[in-house]
Amino acid sequence: MTPASRALSRGRRRSRADFGHERRQAERRLRTDTPFYAEKCLTIVDQGAHQIPCVFNEAQRHVDGVLESQRAEGKPMRAVILKARKLGMSTGIEAKITHRYTTRANHHAVVVAHDKTTASEIFAMSELMYANLPNREVGELVLKPPVSRSRAKQRIELGVEAREEVSVEDVLDDDAAVVLERGGHPLDGVGGGEAGQGGGHVSSSGDLRAILL
């Protein structure tokens, strides 16, 4: 092998090593960094009815940072948000829930709103996010786990490990009160149901609970 050939071979090995390192770094960020995952993987509808990437704004990043600080301290993530209009709080929390239930096996989550219409609207955000996920793998991370069963605006169950999103007809009335009390759901996934009179909604996903009023 000539010196030039040896140099070329070393360069190829370094390139493969660099690519492997970058892929592992990307996989790690996609698993752990919600704003990064949202921008790269999630789709939302803007006020002009256009589908766009879910790029977190300053308010959404602030709330996510507070939640992740709690997790880093070994605490459950908890937030009560007296939300102003048009800051994207519901969208940001739904993005975090979608991030969690699509990247974690056997994950439990639920959304409970003050009426069926609102629960369906919030659930529809996650339906859109899932529908537009990239159909690819990054390392060992499958960005769009397959759906094993679904029902429009009510339920999405993902893959053989039963990650699931459940909506209005599966968590209603008395069951909704149980969900609020337990901060979880007997099924695996995300869902929506009524939370009695008043406004706002509760989003719960594993150790995450956000109350938006």
C-alpha cells in the first residue's frame, strides 16, 4: 500500500468514526432534548393553517427548562401554568408528551380537559405530530413506532410494547377524576377526557404533570 493509499484509508476510518459519534450524539439528543426533538421531528399548524416544524419559542423553552431541572434533581416534573393566550403552552406540553410516549416503551400518559371538544382538539395536536413523524431510525431509536390500533380522536396504540394515546371516550366523567387523582392512566399512552366544569386541561405523562389554567 502506498503512503497516499494509507492516508486515504486512515481518513475513511476517521470519517466512519466521526459519523458514528455524530449519530450517537443525535440519538441521545433526540431521546432527551424535547425542543431539539420537536424541531427535528414534530409538525404543528400555525395561525395561518400551514403545517410547520414545531420550533419552541422562548416561553415554551422556559417551561421545558423548569421541568427538566426538576427531573435532573430527581424530582417528578410538575407545573401549574396560568397561561396567557398565544404563548403555545398547550402545544409545548403536548410536544413533550408526544416526545415521551414515542421514545419510551410502556409509557403511560393522559390529557384531561374541561369538555370533550377541548380534549379532542388537544388530542388532535398529538395525532398530527405522530402522523408527520419521520419514518426512519437514528441509531437504535425508531422515530415513528408502528401503530398497532387506533381510533380517530380517541386512541393511538404504538407497537408491540403498548405505548398508547387514549382520548375522550376512554376517559370520561368519574374515570377522569381518577386520572386526575392518580396522575396517570391505567393504559399506556396519552389521552383526553372531561375534568368537570371550568377551563384548562391537565397533561400527565409518567412522572410529568402539567396543569394549564
